[in-house]
Amino acid sequence: MSEVKTTTPAQPETAAQPPARPIAWPLGLAGVALVIVGSFLSWSYDGTILNDLSINLYPGGLQILAIIMAVLALVLLLAERGPLSRLGVWLDAALGLRMLGSGLALYMVLIVVAISVESDGLINVNPGAYISLAGAILLTVSAWMLPLRQLRDMSRAKTPGWVEIVAIAALMASVLFVAAYALGLEDAWSFILCLVFIGVVAAGLFRSGAMTWVGHAAQRNRKVLTLSAFVVAFLFPFTQGGSDANMSIATQVLVFAATAIGLNIVVGLAGLLDLGYIAFLGSGAYVAAILSQSAFATIDWHPPFLVVTLIGACVAATLGLIIGSPTLRVSGDYLAIVTLGFGEIFRFAMFNLDGNNGPNLTNGPNGVPGIPDLVVLGFNFGDEHTVAGIELGRYSNYYFLLLLLIGLIILVFARLNDSRIGRGWVAIREDEKAAEAMGVNTFGLKLLAFAVGAFLAGLAGTIKAHQDGAVSPDQYIFLESAFLLAAVVLGGMGTIAGVLLGATILKLLPEKLRFFSEYRLMLFGLLLVLMMRFRPEGLVASRRRQLEFHEEDEALAVAVEEERLVVEEAK
């Protein structure tokens, strides 16, 4: 990276940092060396736990993760002093090293605990684990000896375009590798340690400023980022070796994410709190079930699936208009209560449409089982297929279909967000009275938000019915609406990447951490409390959203204004 030759605003003065101790840098190098050497030695006497860490000179998966963290720490050490010192002016190497060192030490402590718990005692922990733990502690100590620096503005770093593209491609390839590895872990301790690895590496890259540069590079290469993201998502089934279990989880994540993006229009853009949104997903699913060729379907009409998809989406949108017309006169807590009631009304209506209390449309509490797999243009989604020697089962087929749906929903969301309609929704969210005084049709736009969000959820529901093979009222309870709302809040309201991340976290973790099933709601609540305390704007928040929670951040305010001017110039 080289500095852009433009005048930059004066940097704020910071307190003088103590000079680095001479021993800090070599101590860090020694710590890295010990971690790597220890990772090539046996960590456990018992080879049946943690995917076998008992072989010398043949590191297992968890040992490789420790080596990766050590290599990243080595890069930051060389940026602090060494061949990569030119990066030191841009990267906060000391802060990144503190995070990596502390995280690596925590990782090794958990390794020791896991081995002792799984194999009944510390006696089964081999010397390699202790050597790597000692190296992690040395690295942490050296990192806290290094002084922090006043860095340059990362947005003014100039790099060749091909470097930025390679960095984006490498990042997305890493995401594919980690996702494939994490889903392939069946042992609970191994999955937890993998999560710790992901958190430590992400925190270290963010604290060092490396991810800030990647973020600016992604803004300059949005098409490359979008294309690489979809390529990675497309290649994911080919990394699972035909595993239906993992692909089942992946398809559930995509259905959940598609629905959450629709809710993001209502909550994230328009600022309308909807606690009954799961009903729109359910309405699409029930339409697909009733019009399917199931022996339990109650309507003797079976149109092509594309027609069913449109009917299901339109029914969901109509329900959105029906619930929105009388209720959007209220706002805030009252709107939340009304939508919560609508969600429960939908569920009980599905119970009662059984031929006894009303027309027989849904078979009541029994639902509609035996829904056959989709057949579109002669392609049966229930059949297995072999591509490049890799078996792809029925869940992989539905995964590709849902991937197309996600792409369509993201396109709709992005276009609406950048349009006058999207700006009107944001104005309503910020101050409805002010927006109305400026001539914005607040009621019409709020009604449109409900209808569009419901339409997208209905689309997802029509595919979900065939993927699950059955539909029943118990699938669409209030807790599902709460999880959808949490995915939007956790990931970042009004963003696409944030909602995708939030949906993945809230759908994937419960599936992989089933041994915590009794404490799932407690952990879920604790996660939300921590998020509201330390990052209320969400994991991946837009700059405008960040500014709402950090009004005192003048640098952020300037960045938001510059971003607005750039968008206006582009138009």
C-alpha cells in the first residue's frame, strides 16, 4: 500500500504511548515458533477424541487452526518490525496481536480442558499442547509490551485493482473452507473450538484494520464481491461429500435467510415492528401444500410449480395488505401487539380449517403430509445426481433452487433500498411526522412495505413446503417470528450481509450445538443482551445506522456525509 497524494485532515492528538520494550518483538517470534512446533507434536494421548490429535508430525484439524492463528500473528509481527514494516503504518499490528495472542491462549486453554474432559484427566494431555499453550502466552505478553500507534486513514490507502480482487477472492475462499470444515465437525467440542477460531481471527483482523481495508476494497469492487460470494455459495454443496445432514441444515438456513430479508424491509427499512411475520411464510407453504399432488391435499387442482409460487406469494401479500390496512394507523408497541395477534390468529385458523369448525382446507392439526418433491421442466428435485464425480442429494437440489431465490430477493431488496421508495421508508423510520410534513405518503409506503415483505416470505414458503415434505400449524409459532426478528437485529437492520449473517448464526448454531438444547433460549437471550450492550447497531451495520448509536463520532459523521455525496454524484 502507498499513501494517496492528497491533503488529509489533521489526525486527533492521542496520549503518548510508552516505547516498545526491546524484548517484546523477539518474545513474540518465540511464541509463534512454540505454537507452530507444539502443533506438529501430539496434543492428546487418546486418538478417539477431537478428530485425533495424537499423531506426531501430522497435525489434525484443530492443530492446523492453531497454526493459522500463529501465522497471522507472525505477519503482524513482521509488519511491526521486519520485511513487512511498510504495512505497519497502515495496520495496527499491536492491537491485532493483542487480540490474536489472547484468543490463541484461550483456544489452547479450551483444548486442554476438552482433552481432560473427554479422556478423563489432564494426564492424557500430551506435551505438544502445553508447548503451544506456552507459546500463546508468550505471544500475548509480547503483544501487550508493544505500543499502539496513530495510524493513517485506511480509506486513503491506494493499492492496485488486482490486489484488491485477489484479496476478496482469498477471503471468500477462506469462508468456503471454514464453512465446509465447521459443518463437517460432529464432535461438540471441536465445533466450539472452531467457533472460537473464527471469532479470534475475525476480531484480530478487525482490530488490526485489515478488514477495514477489505471493506473499502469491497466497496470499490462490489460486482467482484457479489460474484465471488455467489460462486462460493454455489460450490458449497460440492464440499460436503453428499452429506444430506449438512445440506439439510444449509437449506434451512437459506429459507430462514430469505424470510429474514423480507422482514428486513418491514423492520430494517420502514421501522415497523412485526411480531407475526412467520404467518406470511406459513401462508405460502400452505398454498403450495394444498395445491400439491399430496394424497392429503384438499383441492383437486395441481398447477405448475411456477404458478403455485406466484399464487402463494400473492396470497401472502394479500394477507399483508389485509393486516396492514387497519393496523398501520397505530405504531410502536401497539403495532407490535397487533401483529403478534395476527400471527396467532393465522396459526389457530390453520388448526380450525379442518372440516369441523370450518371448510376443510388444511386438515387441521394434522396438516398436509406426504408433499411430493418438486418436478420442474422434467427435473426431479428428489433424485440424486452425480456432478464431477460428487453425489448431490435432494437437499443439494433444493439448495441450488433456494440460492436462486436468495439472489432474486437480494436484487429486489437492493433495488428498493436505492430507490425513492427506499428513501421514503428510511424517512418514515427516522421521523414519521417529519416525513409526512415533507409530502411522503407514509400510509401508502408502510402498506407497501408490508405487502412486499409478505410477498417475499410467501415465495420462500412455497419452496419450504416441498423441501420439508409436510406442513402443519406447529411449524409457525411465535418463537419463529422472534428468531426472524432477532436475525435482523443481530445482523444489522437495513443491510443484506448483516441479515444473512444473523440468519446463519441463529439457524446454524442450534443445529450444531444440540447438547445445549436445554439452555438454547438462555444463550439466545444472553447473546441479544451482549449485542445490545456492546454493538447495538448489529454485526454488519450500515454507516448511517452506526451514526444513530454513535452520534458523538465526528469521523463517522464525516464518512457518512462523504458517502452520501459520492452516491449523489454517481446518480
